[in-house]
Amino acid sequence: MAERAALEELVKLQGERVRGLKQQKASAELIEEEVAKLLKLKAQLGPDESKQKFVLKTPKGTRDYSPRQMAVREKVFDVIIHCFKRHGAEVIDTPVFELKETLTGKYGEDSKLIYDLKDQGGELLSLRYDLTVPFARYLAMNKLTNIKRYHIAKDFDIAGNFDPMIPDAECLKIMCEILSSLQIGDFLVKVNDRRILDGMFAICGVSDSKFRTICSSVDKLDKVSWEEVKNEMVGEKGLAPEVADRIGDYVQQHGGVSLVEQLLQDPKLSQNKQALEGLGDLKLLFEYLTLFGIDDKISFDLSLARGLDYYTGVIYEAVLLQTPAQAGEEPLGVGSVAAGGRYDGLVGMFDPKGRKVPCVGLSIGVERIFSIVEQRLEALEEKVRTTETQVLVASAQKKLLEERLKLVSELWDAGIKAELLYKKNPKLLNQLQYCEEAGIPLVAIIGEQELKDGVIKLRSVTSREEVDVRREDLVEEIKRRTGQPLCIC
């Protein structure tokens, strides 16, 4: 570094010498000779690696969000949070990374998707893969046995010992409420139970050690054909072809409560204790879903497996439906937008005494929903407001900046969302155009005559109607027009 600094100083001095010779109008030969020396020194110096250009990009798997995209995100979050709060949920937050040992061994084959961080202060860390495992750690760490919570507007969970299927039914109700409110299209919620899957695997001849890995294969049936899933189970995971065929007879079935009742009469499946418990709970669940008025949105689907290891009972996944191309065809699922299930053993994995806290929850696929909403708005060419400004404080003449500043401050203090243009003497037309472009509904106009009369001219941007409002009544009038509460109680 010292050598480079010395060389840079020589280049600087030589450059000054060349400029001086040019100013003195020295001979061309002398100038040419000194320029050659300067070029030679610059060549020795070479490029400064510390100042080399770098690629401007976000890290892999991340993205920036524009004001328009953030406006869409906030509206989606508002719908989700409003629903969670309506159902009595509290909010918590946990760190974006956990001790690596906290996450290890909880996700099955999905563990390969966990990002590890470098050793910091002697602790091995990993970025959290979901919000369920951190929630279970939070319950165990704080010795909590009962809570209804939501987390960063995408996860909702109910923890505690309750009567069967009541919390599970509410989770499905919440999922349907949110997806209906977002108006992103027709959807179907697939429901199954891990106990039914495990019982099915057992009677079909799958060894206990292969349950989870075969479960992971079955879970791909929403994306690939049964033949592809069978080939994976037999070719990659060593399952006997006849065992795979027996599994195929079950996992290609789907329906409603009638399918539950049919399987309760199945001579083999009904003899398995786990499967019988799962089918009994599903029958009860459908009774509650009917009372909640959402049974028409639910399908008992034996192919639903949910690859995560920690699920122990009911599992579910919501998919958007594609409109059939021809009459008589069934709607096609085009992607998961929400999922969840029961995980009664996860908290006990963190509790020093192994105490279990039954839990059931759901997760909303917010990123996929954002993409769908954005695409819909683009197709409809709908304008999205990126601010919530209710009124622009404007002036009709020059030299009224101080009055605008005083008025906008009064509005801010009163809880009004207000703006002004950052110019001393903006043209009124420019101020009105700004309101139209930004979607601001009202303009509070100050003029010399208005100041004398003690009024403010309040203009509706859409209708262009204007009315004089006494200054002391302005806040109340703006709140009345924008639907804002007149007082904070």
C-alpha cells in the first residue's frame, strides 16, 4: 500500500508538471517528453482494484420491492392481519436466524433448503426455514402451554390442550376467509391426516424407516403423474413395485366425508389403530367445517402428504383452481397458496423435560399471492396508490410558504396525512397535477383573500368542487370527508 501511495504521488506531481509546461507554452518536444514519462508512471501504477466496478444486484433468492409493489403487499397483509385479529390472535416475533441445532432434524428432506451462517461468537447459526420450528422453540423456552398467535402476517397457530378438531376447524375457516377476502380466484383446500398416511403405508408393506421418505414422494403427486412418483419410490428409494401399487390404489382417491366413511369400512385400513384414529378425527372435522359453512371448499385427498417431518395429525393445503377448458372437466390445481397442519410433538423436542404442547397452525403463501395480485392489477391496468396522503396543502399565490408550513404542521398534529410541495412558490396547476398523479383526494388551498377571511379553500380533486371552510373547522371537515374518526378515544 505504501509503494502504491508513493507511485500515486509521483503521477500527481508529473501531471502537475505537464500542466505547468503547457501553461508556460514550453516547446512541443519537452511537453511530449514529459507526457511520455506521465504515461509510463500511470502504466506502472495500473488499475486501482479497490475502485473497480462491481455488479449491482440483490443476493440470490432475494428481491427489492418498489413503492407500487409495497402498496400491494401492505393491502394483502392488512387483509390477513385483520382476519387473524378477528379470531383473537396475539402477535409475536422471533429472530431471522436460530441455532443450527434448533433447526436440524425437523424438516426431513427439506433440510437441504436451510441456509447456514458462518460461526459467530462460537455459535453455529442457520437462517430459519419456516416460522413453525422457531415458534415451538419459543413456547418451550418461555414455558408456554396455551397461546393463539400470528407471526409477521403469514403464520397463525393455536397451542394448547383442547377438545379434538375444534382448533383445526378454525384454522381451516381462517384459511378460507383470507383467500376469499383476497379475491384471487377459486380455490380448494385439500385435507388429509398423517396418521392415515402412516397406517396406509403400514398395511401396504412399507417399513417404518421408509415412512417419511415415501411420504415425501407421495407429496409430489400434485405436480407429477403417479407413474413418475412410483418410479421414484421404486427406483430411487428401493420400494417393492407391488408395495408401490398398493399405495397407488389409495393415494389416487379424493372426495368428501363420504370417502372418510368408505375408508372406515375398508377391511385393512380400519384394522390399523393410527389410521382409524385419523379417520375418526376427519369425520368430526367435516362436521365442524359444515357448521362453519366451508365444507364445499374442502376435499379429503389421500395424496396430500406435506413433506415436513414434524406433522403428526391433520394436514391441509389450499390450491388455486384453473377454470376448466371444456364443460364437464374438473378444475385443475395451479399452485399452493396456503398450508398447515397439526404438530403435537415439536415443542416437546425442545423442552428439557419433554413436555408436549399440542399445536395446530397454518401458513399463508404471501409471496405467491403477491405475484398473483400484481399480475391481475397489471392485466386490468389498475392504478395503485403508493401513499395514503389525504390532503395536499397548496397556495394560490406567491410568498405563502410560511402559511403552508404552519397549516401542514397543524394537520400533522391533528393526525391528518398531509403533504406540501418542497418549493417556495409552486404554481397552483403543478400542485393540482401532483394530486391527480398521486391519487390525493383533497387540496387545502391558501390564498391572500382566504387569509383575510380566516378560511381555507378545500377542493375535491375528482369532482373539482371547492368550498370555503373556516380554519378552525378544517380538521373536522377533512376527517369527515376521508372517513377518519373525529377523535381518538
